[in-house]
Amino acid sequence: MDAAAGSDGFAQRGPAAASDLALARVVRAENARLVGSLAARIGDLDVAEEAVADAVAEALREWRQRGIPPNPAAWLSTAARHNALDRLRRERVYRDKLSLLAREPAPVDVDERLPLLFGCCHPAIASAAQLALTLRAVCGVTTAQIARVTITPEATIAQRIVRAKRKIAAAGVPLRVPEGSELAERLGIVLTVVSAMYTQAHLMPGSGAATDRDVADDAIWLARVVSDALPREPEARGLLALLLFHRARDDARDNDGELVLLDAQDRAAWDPALLQEGRAQLERCAEAKRPGRFQLQAAIAACHADAATPADTDWLQILTLYDVLLRWDDSPVVRLNRAVALGRVDGPSAALAEVDALRDALAGFHLWHAVRAEMLRGVGRDREATDADLQALELTANEAERRLLSTRAGL
């Protein structure tokens, strides 16, 4: 994070820092609520999102000149509603929606952010577009910020968002929280998108990719929104626990932009408050007695958190948890992670056999080569290990990972 960033992840620069920081906080908390409320009333996500975005741009100018209003959220809500009215008046084809928007909103029981989130993560929308649209519409992250965090051209992100909105309109994707048996499947997609949001930001220590917006904090905030809104869904709480465990280690994994692997991290730098909250969330998951993949991943993270030193890590328990996790997620990446645990329990030869069995599925994944290099070194095949690190180096665009791999390969 930028040295001038606030504790909530937003940067503070120049004389307008106070109003900008206040606006950033309101956008994080209210953007999805405003967009969801407008979209539900007029049936047009595109108009709603643009109206709120225009309101934020207006607030950026107005608040700098006139100061922060007494009720910032209400200010944005009013401005967004006026913007939407103006847009609909200009577009005659939507005249029938004017009366819907002109009314004062009726009280609702559901958190308005949740229907919008489920709409953005509808299975009819491509997964990459789900992530981009969620960041834009739910979290209020700008297209340029999304591009930097995902290492994707800004024009590509803009196209994904536009296509996703068109898909929602053309397919009649409802902005609602599914019920019954549909909820579990759809919730899995939502949680996967939130997890991917965190992963994208988490992979970029010291790279400057998110100096003006900490998307990792956005992901934790959104995981908390879902968990609080769906208290009977342990998987939502499991994802929150998982992200808290990861976030607790952030200061130790980034040394002036250099990536520090788990065994080399200063565990005294791990955030005890976040670790404590992660454990508490995981304990609440266990009360439901409905395990799932995010809960199991959080349990694995908890094993690492409970170890005072790398030597104290209960690798047998971690391996056992991975074996259980395979019942919910039999993906090659989970099997690769399990192979790492197997190497700590049964040695690098056993792990190398498991890693090599994943060649067809993961040969294009840089971490497969990096893990294989570690196992090859463990069995004394140093030259092949260097070649594997070089393969990993070719496949990753992350600068921190590239520097680490270059060092391991002796470059």
C-alpha cells in the first residue's frame, strides 16, 4: 500500500485529502446499495451504475469546494437519483420508468447490496466479467483501478463490463437473492468471485498496482457483507475467516516489494487481532456442521496460524484437511497444494510423483513449475529444478514472483 494511504486502504494526497477520504469510505460502504436500489426500481443496471458513478464524480468536485455534507450517503443517493431521472428523461424509450423512479423508495428488508452482487455473479455472465462487474458496480472501483489490479488492459476491462451489462439486460438476469436449493449453487459463485478479488490484489506485494485503492480490503469488506446478510450460510463465514487469516500475514509477506514465502516470514509481524477474528469466525462455522471448501481452506490457514514456528506446523493435519477438501474441490490446483503438504509429511519423492501427475492439467501454470522445482531440489535433481524455475519465470507477469524465481534460478 502507498505510504500515504489511510488505514482503510484509500490514498490521501493533497489539500483535499479529508473530503477525498470521506468520499472513498462512503463509496465503499454505499456504492452497491445505491446501484442496487436504483436498478431494482427502474430495471436497468447500466443506467443505475452510470448515475451513481456520475454522483461520485460530482461529489469529488463539490466536497472539495464546499466541504463534506452532514449526511454524505444521503447526498450521494439524492444526486444519483437526480442523475438517473435526467438520463431517463433524455432517453424517451424509458419514459414509463420515470414514475417508478420519481417515487420515494419503499423500505426493504434485504440488504440492497446482496441482490446486486448475485446479479453481477449470475452464471450467464463469463467469470472474468463477473469479477470486473462486481468490482465496478458493487465496490465502486474504477475501470482503471480494476485494470491495474488484474493486470489487464483498461479497454479489455471496459469491454467486459459493457458486455456483462448487456447480458444482464438481454437475458433478463434478475437482481435478487436466490432461494431454496438455488441459493447454495449461486452463493458458491459469489464467494468464488470475492475470493478471486482478494487473490488478484494479494498477488501484488509492493507492485504499486493498488496504491490508490486496496482491493484486498474491498474483498474482505464484501465477504463480511455477505456473511452478515446470510448468517445461516457457513460457507460465507468460512470465506471471511480464510481472508482474515491471509490478511493477517500481509505485513510479513512483503519486504519492501520482495515476496517472502511462508516459512521465511516473521510470525511476530502477523496481525494477532485478525488471526483471533479468523479463529472466531471459523468456530462459528463449525457450529453449523455443514463443512464446505472455504471452511476447509480456512481450517488449513488456521493450522499455519497456530504454528509458532515453521517446524511446529501440523502438516499431517493439513494433509488430512486437503484429503477432505478434495470431496468438495477436486481441482488440479487443490491437488497441487495437497502435494506440497504431502512433501512435508512423506518427503519430496512422494510429492514429486503427485506433482508430475498434474503435468497435463497445469503445465501452463507457473506455480506448478515452481512447486516442481522445490521437489526436484529435495531429491537432488538441481539442474532440472533450475529449469523448472526458469519455466515458472516465463509464465508469470508478477514482478515480485519474477524476482524471487530469478534468485532461485541463480540469475
